[in-house]
Amino acid sequence: MKNVTAVFSVVVALVAGCSSSSSTTNAQDANRDYCARRVECGADALDCTKAFFGVHLPDACVPAARAATCTELNDKSSAVQKICFPPCDINTRPVCENDRLTTCTTDGGTVDIECWWYCHNAGLTYQNACGTVAVSALAPKGGTVCVCK
């Protein structure tokens, strides 16, 4: 946990001032705990932090991850992964509202991402707005996304 806490502290310092959501701190606490469990099961602390820093995990995720075996935690089709990343209906995603993007992962799970983090990872800046996306393979019905520049 010490390694993950240190990595989270560094990332917090690097992106200070980027967040526009008051719920980010609670999400970071949950993500730090989730990553700590992932690191116990062989994940790299920095990679986990980069992947989950701006993600909002469901409330039941961290307790489920703590209770899971490493085999379960590392299995993308396990019950714990379905708790942390519930099945996603690609026909209803992506949706952007309240500075948060809800979209489908490449593994078919649902993920909520802070827009500022989503844009930051693309090397862009969040414009504090959601915009419409055209129909595509990842959004067969269109949808709304974070506006980044």
C-alpha cells in the first residue's frame, strides 16, 4: 500500500489544478485501495495509478477486490471484475454529464471517467463541456463525450 500511496501522491502533484470535480478525492481513495490490491496480485503500481487515477469505481468494487483471490482479480471475466466494471450496453454509451464520461471498456465493462482526466490522458485540456459524437463503431447510436482541446 505504501508504494501505491506514494505513486498516487506523485500523480496528484502532477495534475494539481486539473480537476473540476469535488468527488475526485473520494474516487482517488477508492482507486488507491483498488490499485493496492492489484499490486498485491502482481500489477505495476505506476501503471495501475495511471489507468485508474481519474476513474470512478462502483462503491462495491473495493470490498469485492479485497475479498477476491488474485486469480479472480486478474481474470477479466470474474465476478469481481463484473462488480468493478458492470456489463456495458454499447448502444447506450458513451454518455457525458456532470464532468464525467460513462463509456464501455474494450473488455465490455462500464467505466466512469472524470472528463479532465480523460482529456489529460489524450494530451488535451477539458473544456468544461460535453458534446455530441457521431455514430461510430464504439458509439453505434452516437452519444455525448467530453470536449477536449
